[in-house]
Amino acid sequence: MIQLASRLNGVAASASAEISLAVRSLRAQGKEIIDLGIGQPDFDTPPHIVDAAHKAALDGQTRYPPTVGTIALREAVSAKFQRENHLSYGIDQILIANGAKQVLFNGLMATLEPGDEVLLCAPYFDSYASIVRVLGGIPVKLDIREEDGFVLQPNDLERAITSKTRWLLLNSPGNPTGAVYSANNYRDLVPVLENSPKIWVMSDEIYEHIIFDGVRHDSFAAACPELKERTLTVNGASKAYAMTGWRIGYGAGPRSLIKAMMVVQSQITSGACSIAQAATVAALEGPQDFVNDARAAYQVRRDLVFEGVNRVTGISLRKPAGAFYALINVGNLPFQTSGDAAKFFLEKAGVAGVPGHVYGLEPFFRLSLAAADKKLEVGLEKMKYALESYL
Ligand code: PLP
């Protein structure tokens, strides 16, 4: 047996991959399963973006691109930040990577020393904790309360800070909470962060376009310009343009950090796929109808699931303001853990979702809204029926 590195202790493959495996195995036994586990748009990438990739390949954009990203894409990202987020980043402050996940990884790898602490607002995107652990850091969980709208409160932040704290990770619109921070929510954190000049902020804004009820997305660095010099803004093409498979993410921040992240990237992947980068230029610079249509479709599903869940006795849902997840509170059900609840819904209702412990907080069960309306309706009906037969 090969001896594995201790840095992998306590780190598992992503939870959604395991859930997909369970779904496949149940389907192989002939069971009908509605899979609402995975968090990715169910739409196809818009054709003009695919055309741009085709053209780039035919035009010979097939060699190693610059490690930090093509000039064309960094210019398009810089213009996007200015246009949509009122943020000025020069192209030497921008790095293109293989998905937002690699941006997060590069940023943490470039800065964490063993034992450094990274503050995560639980429930959080599960990869945050795993990446910190792989890099020898310590993920420190801040439990965020549902009654606070899953928004970090300054007192809770202040209490968690130690001399070892290096980063605060923020994610709005949030996976799995659906919470959206206003500029004021961000500004409430400023006095605490100004008192702790060693702490940097990583603001993951990958769901910025999936935001409901006409609410505007606020970028952390734009809301808190005094902290822009110690902020890494993370975003990407995956969720906004239904491009999860193209693997393009981008990060923007101070030049010294971006340069260090580029060094990390040059030794891991040599950069992101040249053809996917050309496609992302078309995504950012082309028509934005897809983004608006997808947002409207997710909002219809959000409403459908919100009403559906709250009709079922024993479970409840706080209305998600953004992203495409429903984080259902299962605390009133007679299960010990959210894992037991998820197992029940999978086996008795044929609905796959993700238990809250994966995101660091009980008692929740996450369903993805990135599925056809009919699937969501039938899934909720099945959950209702299974619960009524059980309770
Ligand atoms: N950040 C959050 C909050 C996510 O939910 C995800 C994917 O689920 C990512 C980052 C990863 O994005 P990408 O596909 O660009 O790596």
C-alpha cells in the first residue's frame, strides 16, 4: 500500500462527488433518484461562447498561454470589474486560473504558514476548509446564525481573531446559505478588520449574477475601499455563464499577492486552457441576455422551492436571496444528524441533497435549485410524502 502524505489527513474528496456516487449506485439498482446534490447550472453554455472557443482553436490559439492569463482575458476582466463592480484593477493585478477554486488555492498556498488560521463563516463552501487543511493551515469555524440571515456579525468576528489569524473568507451570494451581504453588512466589519491589520480578506463572489428580487450585488473591495489593499476578490465564469466545465476563474488583488499566486500556478498547471480563456473573453464582452434569463429562471425555482418546503411539516427554509441553493432546516425532524436526514430523503423519497455537516453546520439539508422546475416540484412532493408516512 502506498503511504499517503499526512497533509491529506482529514481531507476527503468533495462531498458532491460522493453523493453522485451514491446516486449512481441506487440508480444501478433500478431506483428512480432526483439528484439535487450537485451545484452547477443545468443550462448549456451560450452558443456565442462556444463559437469563440471554436474560432480560437482554429486560429491557432493552441500553445501555452501566459501563466498569469492571456492579455485579452485580463483586459476583459479588468473592464468587467470597472463596469459591474466599480473596482479599478490593472491587468497586472489580475490572475486567470483553472476555476475560482484554483484562485482560492493559489492565494492560500502563497500566503499560509503551517498553523495559520483562516476564518470561515459556517455554513461554508466545503472546499474552503479542505484547501486550508491541505496547506497546513487551520480552518476556524465561525457559526453564523440563521436568525441573522446567515450574515457574519462584527462581534463574532472579533471574538474569533487570534494572533494566528491570516485570512477571513467571505462568500456572497453564499453557497450554501443563499445569503447576500449588503454594502452595510460589509462596512460593519471594517472597524474590527482595521484593528487587525494582519488579516486579509478573500471575497468569493462567484455567484454575483445569481441574485434575486432586483437586489444589487455589492463587491467587498468596493464597499470597503480602505481594505482593498488587503483583499483578494475571487470570481469566475462557471456559474454566471454555465461554464463549469471550462474551468476559468479569476482573482484580483494587490500586485505582490497576484505575482506570488502566479508563481504557485506556474508550478501546478502552467496556467488555464487558452481556448477556454478565449471563450471567457466572449462571455464577458458579448451579450449578457443569458445571465439575465438564467437569473430569472433561478428566481422562479427559488420561489417554487421556498413555497414548497414551507408547506411540508417539520422542515423550513429561509428565503435565499441569491445563489442557487435551498438550505433547508431539518432541526425539527427526529433525526440525530443532518447525515441521517439526507440518508432518509435519499432512500425513502429518492431525493439526493447534501447534509449540512459537509458545510460545517447542523441541522441543514441543501438542495440545488439548478434543476428543471418539474424535477424540483416532484422532488418536494416525494419529500413531503416520505415525511408524512414516517412522522
Ligand atoms: N466558490 C464557491 C462558493 C462555489 O460554490 C464554487 C463551486 O461550487 C466555487 C467557488 C468553485 O468555482 P469554480 O468552478 O470556478 O472552480
